[in-house]
Amino acid sequence: MSEMAPKQLLPFLFLVPILLLLNVCKEAMAVKQLRRGFYSESCPAAESTVRKVIQRAMVKDPRSPASVMRLQFHDCFVNGCDASLLLDDTETMLGEKLSLSNINSLRSYEVIDEAKAELERICPGVVSCADIIIMASRDAVSLTGGPTWEVKLGRKDSLTASQEASDKVMPSPRANATYLINLFSQFNLSITDLVALSGSHSIGKGRCFSIVFRLYNQSGSGQPDPTIEPRFRRMLDGLCPKDGDGNVTGGLDATPLKFDNQYFKDLVQGRGFLNSDQSLFSGDARTREIVIKYSRDEKAFFKAFVEGMVRMGDLQSEEPGEIRKNCRVANHHPPDQMLHSIFLEA
């Protein structure tokens, strides 16, 4: 065969970087295979490092474990567990931190930042922010008295975030059991998963802003929610007066610093803080029987909670990903933008 002329070779030379880039994009878009012990060779101290950071955070702020755990829920339900939640806004992107369900509510982002900085120091470019959220959430539960489990790891971090998607997906504290059942079913999570994972409210606090409608105007009636136990309602009235500070907080159950089944005992007694919680007992027979079961059997709750957390952690995006150097900022432009720039330069 004769050698190809330089001019004939030009189209092939032009195609090579594009084909390579498309191959990279294809690999990035493949669903990540998660497994236990993912960092056992590449970063053996990954899990112990995250745990130490959570322990230090607890000393500084006893509320931090609950706040850290909530990050997994608010991340995984929006386009999968990809740390999109952690991205700060840019000139061209509205992130998820200021969505309706997150603004003035989510906190402890700096705890994830600290864990990431520690891991970048010992294993640069290896551990994803998405995996840090999963590890930190597990540690937040176990360090406050709840169960522990082996987490599946190997996620990539998203290149972008979506405030609009967060607004559409994350439920309001006004949500009822029927709405929540339908929402969870969209993610192939069962009614049992819903009730067990709602038990994450075993630790943490909620704002008065989230319950004033229950106290003074349930369903537009101008009256309090009749499912609230009277003595508990009087306590909430004192904590959250009608024209009071909406940012005042109260425990989501009677033991807000300890992960246990008190949350379910409170629901049975009509002492749920949030409407979305109390509705699991008062609003739907399908969830009520599970609430009663967990109020009597903490081990059953712990087992179901672990299973639910693992299933929720399996929610993944098929979008391209990377290992961010800084959890708040993507390293690179999305591949479609990279392709666009190549064609412009050509």
C-alpha cells in the first residue's frame, strides 16, 4: 500500500482527539461499580480518616452528626449520590445549597471540607467527595449510638449541580405519608425503607419555621394539627410562638443527640415534631404498622435503617464524573463543553 498523502491524513488526525474524548466520556458515563473496601489499596486510611474528622466535629458541635447525615439524603435524592449538593454556585450554574429544602437548613458542609483536605493530604486525587458523604453519614450514625455497617464506595463526583432538580425532588416538612410513599417509590425504595430512613430524625433538630403551620393553621383551618398530643403542643407553642423567630430549633425527638428508636415512640404518642414525621403514624395505615413495630423493636429498626441507607447509597447518576480536588468546585468543564470548544478551535 502506498503511503497516505499529508492532505488525506488531515481528517484522520482531526478525528483522533475527538474519538479519544468520546471514549473518555463513554467510560465516565458508565454506571460506577460500587463495592466494599474500595479504597483498601489506593487509600487504606480513607475510612478511619473520615471517622476521626466526624469525632472532632462532634466535640465542637454536638449537632454536627445529624447535619452530616442529612447531607446523604439531600445529595442522593437529586440525580444520585454524586456530591452535586456540595458545589457552590457559579456565574453559569445555580447549585443546590440554596434550594428551598436546603437554604437555612443544611449545615456542616465544612466538616466534609475538612475530611476532603485530610484525604487530599494523604491520598491526593483518590477519594471522591461523594464517597466522603457516604462514609461520614455512616459514622454520624454509629458515633451517636446507632448501628454501623460496611459502606459500598467507588462513586465519582458530578461536574455540575441543579437547584431546579433539588426544588422538585426534596419533600417539604408539610408532606404527608402518601406523598412520601409515592416519592420513595420513584427511587425503588419501599414503604419499609421510607419509615426506616425517616428514623434518621432520631438525631437532630428542626426549625420553628417548619412547624408553625401545624401549630396555628393546619391545612388552612386556622387551627392546630389535631394529631399533636396536647401537652406536647403546649410545649411547642412556647418554643415557637405564632410571630416568633422561625430559626429557633427544637429536638426532632426526645433524645436528639442519641440515635435510637425514641423517634418512633414519640410518633405513637403524637409527639412528632414535623408533619411529615407524624403523618407516618397518624396519616396512613401502611406506614403506621411499621412505626409501631420499630417503636417496640429497636434492633429491627437498626437493621432496616442500614438496609435502607445502603439502597439509597446505590442511587447513581449516569452523567460524567471526576474526583474533585475541592468538594465545592468542579475540576473541569463538562465533556459537552469540551467537545464544543474543540470544534470551535478546529
